[in-house]
Amino acid sequence: MTVYPQLPQVAVFDTSFHQSLPEHAYRYAVPEHLYRDHGVRRYGFHGTSHRYVSHRAAEIAGLSIGDSSWLSAHLGNGCSTCAIVDGQSRDTSMGLTPLEGLAMGTRSGDIDPNLHSHLASTLGWSLEEITRVLNSESGLKGLSGLSNDMRALEQAREQGHPGATLAIEVFCYRLAKSLAAMSCALPQLDGLIFTGGIGENSPLIRSKTVAHLKLFDLAIDKEANARCIRGIAGPIHKYGHTRILVVPTNEERQIALDTLALLN
């Protein structure tokens, strides 16, 4: 600011896309003063990615973003789902912090809220230690006892590693449960979007997740699913079934577009 006092500086927040959540989606069932005085509510993250891929999905499908409804799964070391209606976020899996929601690379995702008390009373763990374990030693890494890298886990699964097999099963089942829950916010389902490092590159994770969602008339075309890796976008659903798209995210582009819109 000292060197370039006239240069505009723009901050694009990952939470901003989720500011359109209705109150019944962002409020926790805790005493009202915690929300009013301390901002304890659900904020959500990965908003820049969910916003970008929902717009791209509408373009690919030939639909108007202002008249379409999507389920979006951003899957990387951090993971979240989102329900998007007419270009606006209506619900998302992450909350006050990025720990809420899906099982992730090293994050536990949803747990019994009383686990903190249980670990403190039975193991004598401090709040700091519990927080560290749930954020840095859990998720795929904790379940597998091997790695937080899905590529390594898929390879180990092929070799019969039980921890890697379990981690993948839990990951896909929890993801499918979250997507089913997100559907409560949709008036209709125009398609399911997979994005992020895992979502864009793992046919296995996509197929195992969709296998849990038969009630949504979702079914994957094996050849199309295998083809959509390493930046290749496109539909992967069987003909006649609900749309499923692989859409590589581009958060940098979305930030640039948001910046240009603000400057204009």
C-alpha cells in the first residue's frame, strides 16, 4: 500500500459463496447468544470452487445457471459437498470450521460432539491434543494407518491392504450420505458434479460413491468414467440417467473474474 497507494487490493473469501444459505441451514442448535454475540454458525468453505464448477456444469449441460440445481462434490485433501440452486449455495457440508462434514485426507469430518469429553476423561488428552488428532491424524490417514493420499490408498487396496480398503469404503459412503443430505435443499436435481484432485482423477471413488445413490437414478458409464481424468471434463452418466459431470475446478480463474467484476 505504501509503494502502490492507488493499486486496488481485492480479497476473495472461500466462505462468501455460502452467504446465501438460509438461516435454517447455517444455524446450529445451540443457545442463541452464541450466534448473536460470538458468531457461532455454519460458514462453509470451498465456495470459490463450488461456484466455478456449477457455472461450468451449466455451460456443459446447456442449461442456465439461473435456472438449474446441482449437487457438487469438491474432493481433495479437504473435501466438501454443496447444494446449488439457480447459481446460489443453499447448503454445504463444512461448518464453523473446515473440520465439519466429510471424511478427508487427515480430518475426521463429522464425529459425536461428545468425543472431546470422552477422550479427555478416558485418556486425559488436552483440548489441543484432541484438536490436533482430529485435524491432522484422522480421515483417510487415520483409517488406513497408511496415507492421506488417495492415489497411494487405491494402489494399496489393489494389493489387499485392509486399512486402505476400509478408508476408501468409509470415504465413499460418507460422501454419498452427505450428497443425499444436500439434496434436501434442491427443488430438482439437474446433475451431480465431481471436482478437486480426487473428484477429477479417481474413477474408483466416483463409481463407488454413485453406487450408494441409486435412489437418485444415478448410474455411471464405465468407459466415460475411466476417460475423465487429468483435466478431461465431461459427462460420465449412463444414457437415460441423471446427469453426472466431471468438471476440473479453476479457483484462480474465479478469483480473477470476481476481481474484474468488483473493479468494473
